[in-house]
Amino acid sequence: MSINLDKWLLGQCGREDCVGELARRWLNEAAGGKIDDHEEWLTELGRIVDWSTAVLQAKKEFAIAADCLARGQSAPTLPKLFASEKYDQQLHEWFARHKAQPELSADAYLRIRHFALKKALAGRKLIYLDTNHWINLRHVLLSHRLAMPEYACILALLNDLATSGQVVCPISFPLFLELMKQTDVETRTVTADLMDGLSGGVCFQPPEELEKLELRQQMMQGVLGSEAPDLNEWIWTKVGYVGGELLPYSGKVSGPDNNLIRKVFIDGMWDISL
């Protein structure tokens, strides 16, 4: 297996060191369309004195990670999403279930998860909160000096409505970018926990995927008219896929094994928290 520099940098965004700071800068600039070539961007940044140490460290760690993955080993700098007893148990259950259904493709299984999510959202009020609202709600949780009484009431009401399944406050890739700009570990973690609780892990597809969906829907309606299928179920995903629904693939394993791994990966990303 292999990994691209951009995917490796994404995995470093939660770090509290110079590489983590570099990764968050990359994330912001990449999201703004300011980066055409990731490796060239990193090299250019390394010529700036304040960033040279971080760039050298990032290049060294990325080379180690790429070598480990090429040899079929785990990379020390890639987040271990399932490194807990709970996830170990879930992995065994997911593998067992999908081994019993080899005829079900990963693409078809992803469609099943999307259809179930669409059904779960039916009848719920969807409330999209911008970054300022999330921060004001977080102030209440942290008893911050800037906490406003009206947001204490809003938070209590949203918690009740979300717990009872009446509302969902979905997040998005732009909100994720704003979250990663928070440099304080405590406030970023509290904000992420708050988002997890009120969103139920529900997330918009990234902006470029929404544009593709809208174009595809318009083209199908132009050709098929009222017979065009509804693609609205693909608008939504889970926070594990906040950056897009990518599935792993390795040319070193068989087709059936790749299919099995991809379905297990879908389960893992579907259940993971922000």
C-alpha cells in the first residue's frame, strides 16, 4: 500500500507540535485552492526560516511512513483509528459479518449505509449552525467569561431535541476547517465533542462533491425528466468522511479481500466520532 503526501498531512492535523501546525496550515491553504502541487508547496515553505524545521521533520516522517506502508507495516505517524479494545471487538464483528456476504460489493454496501442514514434523518429538523454559534455554545460548556445566558437556554433546548431525535445539527468540511484552526487542545476537544453530540455524526459531503451531485441531478432530470432518481441521499455522510468518501485499495491482495476490507473500512469510518 502507499500514501500520498496530502493524505499523510491530513493525518497530522491533530498534533500539538511544529508538524501539526504545518499540517493545519496546509489544510487551510489546500481548502482555499492555493496549492496545486503538495510537494512543491512543502519545498517552497521550507525555504522560510520559521518553517524550515517543521518541513524537514515532516519530510523525514513522511518518508518513514511511506516506507512502512510499502513494506506492509503500520506507519507510526498515522493515526490508529481503531486502537482500543472496543474497536478491536467491533472489527471482529464487522469482518465476520462481511465475510458471510462476499457477494455484496463495497459500492452497494455504501449505498445501503446512505439509504439507512436518509431514512434515519426523515422527519428530523436539520439545523445548520455556523462557527460563531458553535463557539458560543462551547463558551457555555466551559463557563467562559464570554458565555451568554441566551446560549445556555439554546444549548439545553438543542440537547433535549437532539437526544429525543427531533433535530440534527449537521457539520461540514468548512466547519471542520474552522475547528482545526483552534490551537488550544481543550477548547478544540470540547467543540468537537459538542459537534459530535448535536450532529449525531451527520455531515454534509465536501463542497466539491455537492457540486458534482447537483450537476449529476440536473443532467439526469434533463434526460429522464420525472423518472430521474433522487440523489438527495448522497448529500449526507458521516464525519469519518468529512473530507470525502474514499475507500482503500491494494494491488497486493485479491479482489474479494479488497472488497472485504473496503466494507469493513466503511463501517469504521461510519461509526467514528469527530
